[in-house]
Amino acid sequence: MSLIRKNNIRKSRRAYRVRSRLKDSSLPRVSVFRSLKNISAQLIDDTARKTVVSCSSSELKTKGDKKAQAHAVGIELAKRAKDKGVEIAKFDRGAYLFHGRIKALAEGLREGGIKI
């Protein structure tokens, strides 16, 4: 088995492990996707299987490093979620480690008023 395939299998297992701990809750979850240039997050209601709100750094016109952009995405997503009436959510980091841009996005959500 190639090294790339092994890494992809590990990544998918990690994502399933993280999501399995969040699925039993009736709270909406914040799902995060990180690419090389941008970061995006969406608030998903698993009971209705609908995306409530979403936000991406490609939508926002923020300057600065990637951490600052992730923080701004968190604040904007929290603002949009508050408009929809969401106060509490679960944070689904997927296969990403909780540091750097993922942590900055979570801090932005907390600063915006969403309890994680």
C-alpha cells in the first residue's frame, strides 16, 4: 500500500472518530474545512440534515495572515448563527488537529458569542 493511501486512510479514520463523538447530540455542529489558501466552516443541523449557515475566508475581504483570516471567519459565522437563533454548537474539527487556524476559528466563534 502506498504512503499516500495510508495517510488518507488514517485521516478518514480520525475524522470518523471525531464525528462519532458528536453525532449523538441534538445540537448543531460546526464543520471545518481547511485548504492551503482558505478556510471555511458551516453550521449543520444533523437531525434535519441541513446546513444552517456557512462562511468562508474567500467571501471575506480580510487582510493578514491565515490565522487572522480564520479568526475573522469564526466571528462572522458566529454573527450569522446568532441571527438564525443558534447559541450553542458542537465543534467538529474533522481530521485536523486543534491548533493553528482551527484553534483561531474556534476562538473567533467563542468571541462572537457561540458556546462550543
